[in-house]
Amino acid sequence: MNDIGKSALAEFIATFALIFIGASAGLLAGFGGGLVGVALAHGLVLAIVVSITAHISGGHVNPAVTIGLWVGGKVSAARAGVYIVAQLAGAIVGALLVRAVIPVLTFKAGNGGAPALAAGYASGKGVLMEAILTFFLVFAVYGTAVDKRGPFGKTAGLTIGLVLTFDILAGGPLTGAAMNPARAFGPELVAGFWTDWWVYWVGPILGGVIAAGAYSLAFLRGGEDE
């Protein structure tokens, strides 16, 4: 298997793990885990899969991260496209397996674990919230994994996972805190739940691009990352 094939497989498996664990935790939150349980489940699985796949694919696990890295010139357009396809495919498989193992009534009641806006919460605010949360996530990716002065080899997976955790604690009740188009897309497709679907593409991608530009301009200009 060539390099990009191995990288795509790593992204597929990592995203599958994120969606399977994250959506399952969200659907079962009412059985005792609550918001803290959902946040920890997402944060822990992301920390682990980033640590496992970083040396293979870079551990993106998120189209918004991939697009942010592409905007910053850290990944080619071709590789970014392959990664995004692999991530979305992994998300679909993860959601299909969630449907296979979660009780039918629980799956349907929770729309397959797809993120959703709180009742009465405007979609525009949802975009802004998702953009802000994803800004923190992609900023952390640049600070720990891209910037060669950062502690990637030792702490990047943990750092990125912890950012996901505190983002969900802050934004979960309002938007579901997806911060990841794949995290929304897989469950939405399998559950047939498309309400406000665009919020989870526009917000994360916008936040990721702004974070990439901000970190690159402020901290990587002049070769500081070399």
C-alpha cells in the first residue's frame, strides 16, 4: 500500500473510532454519563487516535483540521481531498455500527447521535459557536503538531483531546459541539436527520481557516517553525 493509501486508511480508522465512541456516548448520556461523560468520551478517543495515527497521516480526524492545514500550506490539495473522503467514509461506517449496537428506540430518539442545536438557538449563533470552538481546536493542532517548537511527540494527542473535552463542556448544550463536519455527517446520513446540517460544515471550516491563518501569520512567519 502506498503512502497516501496508508494515510487514508489511518484517517478512516481514526474517524470511525471518533464517531462510534462519540455518537454512542451521546446517545447513552441519559444513562448516567451526562455532559461530562460525553466530553470525556470524545476527548479521550481523540487523544488516543491522534497519538496512534500522527506518525502515519498526521492524525487529522476532521475535515476542518485538514482544510485548516491545507490553507496553511501544510498539506497538498490532493492529499487533503483524499483525507476528507476517508474521514467521511469512516464517519459513515462508525454511524452504521452505532445503529447496529444501540437499541433502536434510543438511536431514533437521539437522531443517531447527530449534533443538534438547542431549542430556540438560532442557526447563526450555532455557526458562530462552532467556529469559535473549532478555532481553539485547530489553533491547538498548529501549536502542538505543526509548529516544530511545540511538544508534538509527547503531548499533542493529549492536548488536542483536552481541547475537544473543554469545547464540548462549553458548547455541547447549545450545538452539540461537533467541531467536525464528519462527526455530524456520518450520524446525519445514517439517521436521516438533516436539520441545520450546514451549521456543522460552515462553522467548523470557518473556525479552522481562521485559526490556521492566525497561527501562521502571528507565530510561523519568518520560519519560526523550522
